[in-house]
Amino acid sequence: MSLSGSKGLLTMATRQLQSRWGETRFSWRDRKAQEFDDLYLSELMNSVNSALRVIDELDQLLEKVHADCD
């Protein structure tokens, strides 16, 4: 699988998770829900955003390496 394919899958899965979490928050509104969001989901989203930036950087690097080899 290519980097762009992996990035697309990660982006799609993240959007789906955010959507499902939004649905869950309609019925789960207590302190524990906020704690779960703060402790796990916020950190996960930060990590995913970092990973997506790294994927973009790797993709650019691989394009340069490929162009240099031609």
C-alpha cells in the first residue's frame, strides 16, 4: 500500500471515530465521558495529526529520492 493510501485510510478511520464519538456524547455526558475524551481521544487525535504530517514528509522525501534515481 502506498503512503497516500495509508494516509487516506488513517484519515477516514479518524473521521469515522470522531463521528461515532460525537454520537456517543449525545447519551454519555458525565464527567467520565469528558475524562475519557481528555485522556484518550484528544491525545489520539494529536498523535494522528502528527502521523499524518510525517506521512506527508515521507511521501515528499520518497518522491525526491525517486526523481533523483531517474
